[in-house]
Amino acid sequence: MRYLFVIIGLICLSWFDALPRDNQSLNLHFWLMASLLLIKGLMIWLMSCLILMANRPHWLEQRLGGLHRMSRIQRWTGGSLRLLFFLFSVLLVVPLFLAGYESDMRWTKQVRFMADSSHSWTRIASDLSEYGVYAMMIMLSFSLINVLPYRQFRFIHKLGAGFIMMAALHSYFLLPDTLLWSPFGAIVLLGIIAGILAAGWALTGKQGRLHRYQGEIAFIRPHTVDVMELGIRLPTGFNDEYLPGQFALLTLDENQPAHPFTVIREDLQHDIVVFAVKAQSKFTHQLLDQVELNKSVTVEGPYGRFIMPDSGPQEYWIARDIGITPFMAWLEGLVAEGERRPGAELYYCVNSEQDVLFADRLTALTETTGVKLNILRDDQEGLLDPSELSLDEDTRVWFCGPEPMRERLLKHIPASQLHYEKLEIS
């Protein structure tokens, strides 16, 4: 988030530096037009950032703290764009009340910031910019209410990216000469160039392509009715980048969106990556019905920053249900490296005995690594009471599980000491 604040700060500072020092021109009309230009500059940069993050670049995902944090920043950026669009619309209407409807946009000629709108190309650029903003608002609304099938939304998403950035480029030439080559104009132009490159990448279908691998299903190992291990044979490039605790996006059907699943271990001898897969919704049930041996699949990743930390004097690993999978990956990683973690204590919370996953393997791994294992069944031991954990300022807690349990943990554990990832990937 701090990167966005830095960008916003630079735009505001460059805009302020471009303000004329002639106090006689600083009237209400001037401030209205100056505010419109500032909002337009902010919107162009936020649009560019939104499209850039939609491409899921690995270098940016890692710097932002994982794909879940980047998704949260995307939502914040989208909300900010809607707010700026509302302010922009309000400021456009204000002059109509101040000067009367018949005067329309003539009031802007009094402001030195206003470009000459008498040229036909300027009028076309203005209209295209306005339509582009409307297209962006419609696209953001569709993404929020999720009313379109994936294949249709994917097409609209790509079309919108190109149309919006074309409108942004035209908007740049609406800047008056006094701003076109100023620091403000240069920053806006840089944002447009970044957005156009990101939009071009999205339009060619290259989102995540640099970290996309073609593989085939090597084995299917059911554990329960809705949980299985899925072994996928992949090129060595994936293994070279993978760190225990990370996940990847699996595409089992090209007509369906990718879905995140956690890698629980690697079989380097056979170039197989093993995923833990649980059918938690109608979509994932349908997805897993298509699983069959030797089927070609696409794997994108690895993603995430829920990776095994350095050893500490005291640490708690808390999992709920399928949330045990990243901790399984940590344990597998410790065994592969021949390391032990006696300062760690793992709490595995489930509804009942029949919901315990990977029980034998989990027991063997914790015994080998020195991690203390506590399996809490709701119908026997009851719910985990966070207040009973021995915490001090150096204690670190990692959690993977549903949001209600995370919120309950946060009531007793400082947010700075509780580490988690929240996967909400569209």
C-alpha cells in the first residue's frame, strides 16, 4: 500500500508545484479546473496500477507481500477510483450551478490550466476519455457483483483495459501547454506508458505467463470424499522457484478460471509436485469431476509469502481443516533439509476425528522435526482457546483457516504477531 501512497504523494506535489504564483488567477473557477486536472492525473495512475496488478507480475507480488495482499490493494484501488470518479463528476456539475447552464463550459476559458477545446481532436479526446472512464466504472461494477460468466467477463476485462488506456493517452493531450512538459505532465505520461504496456500484456493473454507451466496429472490419491492429493508432473522451473508454504493456480479446464491450491510436497526424483485439493464449493466440485490421469493441466506460480520462517524460541502454528496444508509443506521442507524445529507447536483444529487429514504422515513428520502436535477435535477437546496460549512479545503465531477463527484469534493475539494469508482470487 505504501507504494501507492508514494505515487499519490508525487502526483500531488508535482501538481502543487505547477500552480501559478499569480494570486489574481486563483479564483473559484481556477481551483475547480485545477482540481479536475489533479483528479484526472490520480485516476490515470490508479488505472495503470490496477491493470498492472491484474497481470500478477511475480516481482510485484513478492514485494507487496503475496498475492492475497496484492488482491486487497486492487480492491482498495478500485474503491479509490470510484470515489475519484464521483468527485470528478461533482466538480464538472458545480459550474453549471455557479454560472448557469447556458454558459456550460465557457467558464473554463478563464483558467490558464484549460487547454484549447476548440480543436476537433481535443473534443474527440475529451469524449473518448469520458467514455473510457464510464467503461472502467462498468467493468469494476461487474467485477464486484460477479454477474457475468467467466468467459464473457474475461473478454470484457481485456477489452476494457485497452479502451481505458487509449482514453488515458488521449486525456494527456488535453493538458494545457503549461502542464504538458511540467513535472506533473511527465508523471502523468509515465503512468500512461506503464498502463499501456500493462494493458498490452493483458490483451495478448500473457497474465502470469512468465510463471505458467504445462504439466500432466501423474496420480490421484483420495483421502476423504472431498479431499485428495493431486500429483502433477511439471518442468523443473517450478521446483526451482517453489518455497514450502506457497500455492499455485491450477487450470484444469481452459473454459474455467484458475483456482489456488497449496503445494504440500515435492517429489524431485520424478519431477512431481503434489497439491492438496478440497472441494469446498459447487465450482470446485465440478472442477474436480474433470480430474483424470495423464490429463494436461496448467499451473501458474508459485505464489504467496506464507513461507517457512526462520526458527524462533517460541512459535505457534494454528490450522483449521484444510488449512493444515501449508504447515504440512513446512514439515516436509524441514525433513528434506534435515532440520528440526523444537520451538514450534502445531495446533490442528477439526470438527471430529473423521475430519483429520493426513494423520499418519502428520504424526511422522512432527516426530522427525521435533514439532509438538496437538489435534483438537471440537466434539472431544473443544475449540481452541487462544487465551491459553503462552504469549510474549517475541512469540510468533502463524494461522491458516477460515475467517471467523482468524477474527477470534485476533481478539487475543496482537495483529503484529499473527501471520496469515487470505486467498480471494478471481
